[in-house]
Amino acid sequence: METRVKPRFSVGEYTTPGLSFAEDLDAYRKGGADGIGIDAGLKLGGAEQPDAADLEAFRESGLQATFVFPPVPSVLPMTLMALGEDDPAARVEVMCRSVRGLAAFEPVSFVCVTGPSGAYELEHARELAVNGLAKVARAAADVGARIAIEPMHASIAADYSWITSLPDAVALLEDIGEPNTGIMFDVWHLWDTPGLLAQIARHAHRFVGVHIDDWRDPTRNWCDRVQPGDGIADIAGILGALDESGYDGWYELELFSDDGRFGNDYEDSLWKLDPVELVRAGREKFEHAWQSRRLSAST
């Protein structure tokens, strides 16, 4: 297999929920990451724009801001993470202010989801999501930014989003109709999609980022991911398909591993490990997976 330049590697802040923003910057740099995926609700106190100290610390870290989750990341309220108020219009206003304010980090993209349909009929929920996300995209365009829609695993659709596949996400983007939109691909959410490798080949040009993680077997719940290569997802095939499809963007480690924060105190929670060692191990496992990616015979 041809040796290629290593992809850019970042870490999303839910990989280390017990650290502060400043501690994340330090741990990710020491662990060998090139970037940081910022979660404003988790680490910035729900701020709609960074305070001067956080922005200065970020700039001094030398890390690239990759994928930023606004403090309210969904048009409709989620059930597992109660962020923001219930009214969709009010949520959209927060999202718009946030993408304008947090653009100071100059991220690759902001990440959003629809939220679940909840009490709304699905058709009405979709209309609210499309109109709301279109407004957020236009707010992002005002500051030279873009937004990405992240499909969720079907097992948590009732809690996070009815967008559970790449075709679902593409259809939503087409309805939104704004040019500065794309898809956030997450291995954990999409690994068991029928025909996934062919779908990657078809839709990779829309991907703005990839969350790298793996599916524990047996899995215990949604907050129980493992390092890439430690689960049963076809990491080699997925990375090979992404490479062959021309995706050359960031890969971001995102490890949810409950230590009691979401109701399950797993003894083997990855969140209980030393953060620097966790990041370093994630980088090494990703790089090993990248070197082992499965390309077609013609490559």
C-alpha cells in the first residue's frame, strides 16, 4: 500500500468531560493532537462568544479549532442533553448568535442536529428544522463559516434526531438549500448502515469532518464507545472508502464513555483514564487504523 501523509487529527471535548477548556488545550497538545473540537455548552459555560481569556489560551495553544458545537446545537430540544429552552424559534436565535460569536475561533465548521420530533408531527418537525437550520446557515455565512449536520444512530433517534443515515442528511441539506452546509460523519453513528462503503463513495464530497470512534461489542448504551480499532466497526473499510473518495479533512476523536455523568458508572470508563494518555492512545490507534485502511485492489 502506498504510504501517504498522515491525516490531521483532533479531539472533541466530550472525550475528556472532566477537564476545563484550558486543561483540554494542554492535554490535547501533549497527547499529540493538532486540533480541538470545541463544545461551548460543555466547556465554555454555554457562552455564545468566547471570553478574552479562553480565546487567548486557544490562540497560544497552536491548535486548530475544528468542529464547534454551539451551546444549543439543535432546533428541537433533545431529551438526553437538555440544552436551551424548548421553543424552537428561541433555540434558533441562540444558535444564530452563537455561530456569529464563536466564529472568533475560526473553526472548520459548526455542528448541528435537528433534534427529535418529540411532541411535533414529523412533517411539522422537519419544517421547523429545515427553516431553522437554513437561518443558522445564513448566520454562519455572515461570518464566513459553515455548518454541518450530523446523522445520529437509529437507536437514539427519539432522543437526538430522525436524521439517521447519509441519504437522510443529504435530503435535509437539499431542503435547507444553503451552499455553506455539509455532513459530519461519525463512525459510531453510521457503522452498521447497510451499504455504507458505497454510500461513503457517493456522498463523501459533502463531508466536512469525521468523528472517529468504535462500537463496543456488546455495547451497553449510547455512552459506551471505544477507541478506534477496539470495537466491531469496519474501521479499515471506512477509512479506505473515505481515502479513495477523496476526503482529506480532519479526523476527530470523540469518545463517550460513561463514568456516571449519564447514569452509568462503568468501571472501565475511558473517561477515568489519564486524559493525556487517553488522547495519545487515541491518536496512535487512529494512525494504526489509517495505515491498515482497506483500499480497493486498483489503488
